[in-house]
Amino acid sequence: MSAIARQAGLASSQLFGWRRNAIKSGAVRPQRDTARLGFVEVTPTASASVEIELGGVVIRAGADINEEQLVRIIRAVRKA
């Protein structure tokens, strides 16, 4: 709570006082259980994509599309 008080520009004693008064008045209940922290590992992934606009039609394809598939899609859109 001291770090929170510092971030807000307050004296930690003021924040503790407000907390104590809120608990006494019944406005809040103290949280008795301890929070459990879990750690995760974030692994960035490539999310490249291609976006092509043809005659008002937008074609979106993932980076893993092969050239033949993309050519077939473009030809189909042009014929439509």
C-alpha cells in the first residue's frame, strides 16, 4: 500500500488511515485470503498477413499462404 500511496502523491499513513476508517465503518471488508500470483511466459509470434484490394473486394491472407493458393483466389475474385 505504501507504493500505491507514493504513486498517488499521498503519505502512506493517510492511505492506511482511510483504509482503517473504511473498514471500521463497514464500507469495505478486509480481504483475508492471500492472492496467489502465477507467472506466465509470453512468447511473441509472427502474425504477418497480406491484404489485397481488388475492385472493392478485400482479400486477407495469412503469411503462411502459398503463392498458388493466393493466385487462385485472386483469379476467382477477378472473374466474379
